[in-house]
Amino acid sequence: MATDLIKIDEVKVIVSSFPEIIGKNSDSVKRCNEAGQALLDTIQGEGMNELIDQAAADYLKKVNITIKNMDERRKPITQIFDRIRSFFTSQEREIDPKNSLSIPAKVLAKRNEYSLYKYEQEKKRQKEAEERAKIEAEKANYRKAIEDSLLSYFSLYLSSKVAELQNIFSGLTYENFDRQAVGITIFQMDYPKSHFDKFCYESATYYLNKEIKNEIRKSVLEGKYEQYAQQYKSHLSSIRQDILDRIPSKRKELEELESIRKMDAAKAAKADEERRKREAEETAKQMAEIKKNEEEAKQATAMKAQKDAIGSLFDASAAVIAPPPTNAKVKEKIVVTHQQGFLDIFQMWWLNEGQSLPVEELEKIFKKMIGYCEKQANGKDQIHIQSKFIRYEAEVKAK
């Protein structure tokens, strides 16, 4: 292959002429510079005039002819060197991974395809983990909402029954005592299942479908009736027993008030008012206790929901910060989908780097755009940019 591309004998012949060509070209450079320096000395001494300007033009024509002759003399040597360089670079290119047609490049392409596959699988895993975390967080919030709503529903009913029982006690009078006191004794202590079964709650969710929400509701309600029924009976029984313990003193107090009323109605009314106030405070105290228990239960539910949410967030965070696939370098590349995108790119670059660069550096970066604007200024319509930051200068060259 090497002998087909580069003939060794030809190389020897051409290279043997190298000293002669170097000598001739060196003499040409010397004579050219000497003639040019003599011309510059004349210009320095006499200044420019038409005759000297013509001599300078003739000199520059001879310079171009000299350069052409030098080029023709050295071409055989430089061409053979180019061919030698081309031979070596073509060999290197055959195994260069940057050459898409080379075998190593095809091997690299397969690696990149596999790395992309692993990267996409990892992104998919992260997305699925984030989705699962969001679903679990919404499940926890939905469960908490049902538990809070159910607790409020039950507490409201319990409060109404406590108030009803207290009202019977507060409503006892001297005249109706025996008849109404029986209502306290026979007051229903069992939590009605019918009331529990009427509970309903619904709220909009993003990730949870109807089936999942029904499962959560079923899970929350499971065992709750038995729990609330026990709590209901225990609480009301305690209050009823407290009231029953106070029945004798209540009877005695009403009998005394009746005696006072017969002698002093105003004094009896005042005493009765004080009695009702005490009993109202007792009822309020009972309501406050129920409310306190409700809030404590809700706080416990909130802490559990928060714990579940934190666990979901931790899982999501762990998924997001998972490392990229092994043996793969991941970089984001910009894909511009509209011309407007280039303005956005320029704005970001200009604000963060461009505006701090020196003018000389910016001239290199904007060379093509500056060239376009200069072309417009030198064109038929001579379009110029009107700006206090730009000026146009005439560049004059001899023809």
C-alpha cells in the first residue's frame, strides 16, 4: 500500500534537489528585500510622487512573480511531504474513533448506544420512583383527611349527647324532678351503628383512582366503630355516673330553692341562676375535654401522615440523586427548535460572560456578523448602524 501511494525512488530524487531549491529561493528573498529596501530608502528621502509610486507598483508586481516562481520550485518537495503526511494521517484516520466510518468508531457507537439505554432506564426508574413517592404521599394525606373527618363527625355527635345529658340534669326542677330524673337513668349509652354508617367523605385527588380511595376508606373505617363505641360508652357512662352521684344533692338544692321561693321569689331566682351558671360551666368543661381529645387524636394522625410523607420524600430524593450509569459521561446539549432560541442563548451568554470580555476578544467572536454589517455598509444601499457605540472608518488600499 505504501509503495502504491509513495514511490521511494521519486522521493529520493525530489529530496536530493532540496539544497538547490533552498539556495535559489533564499537568493530570491534576498534580492527582493534588497530591491524593496532601496525603494523604501528613496521614499524616505524624497517622499512619494507619481514616479516613485509607479516604481513601487512595478516592484510589487515583480514580488508576486518572484513568489510564484518560488512556489513552483518548492512544490515538488512540499507536495511529496503533503503526500507523506496524508499517508500517515489516512492510516490514523482508519482507526480514529472520531471517524464515523472507522471500525473503532462503530465500536464506540455501540458503547454510546448502550450508555444511552442505561441512562434512559435510570431516568425511567427515577421517574417511576418519584411517581410512587407522590402516590404514597397523597395516600397518606387522603388517609389523614378521612381520619380527621371521621373523628370530627364522631366528636360532634358525642358532644351533642353529652350536652343532651347535661341539659336533662340542668332542666330538673322541683315540679318535674321525679319524672325527668328517670331520663338520666335510662339514657342510651351505646353508640348507634346507624350514625357511624352514615359517615361519608370525599375529596379530589390527582394520583388516586376510585378503587384506591375505596381501599383507603375501608382501611380507615376498619375497627373504628368498635373503638368509637367503647369510647362513647366510657365517656357517657362516666358523665352519667357523675350526674347520678349528684342527684341527691340536686334534689335537696331544688327543695331548698322551692322553700326560698315561697318566702322570697327574687332570692330564689338569683340562686337558681347561679345554679344554672355552674351547670353550664360544667357542660362547657365537658365539651372542652372532648375537643381536646379530638385535637390530640388529630395531632397523632398528622404526625403519622408526616412520617409517611417524609419517607416518601426520602425515597423520591434518593431516586433523583441516584448516580448516572457506570462508565457513562452524561452532558446536556442544547437543541434549538426555533430562531428565537438563539436570542435566548445570546442573552444568557452576554449577561454571564460576553459583556465582561474585551473588545478585541469580542471582535474575534463576532467576526462573521461584523463582516456582514460591513458588507451592508459597502453595498449599493450603504446601510449603516446608527449607534453611539459604533463608528465606521475608511480602509484605503492601493489598486
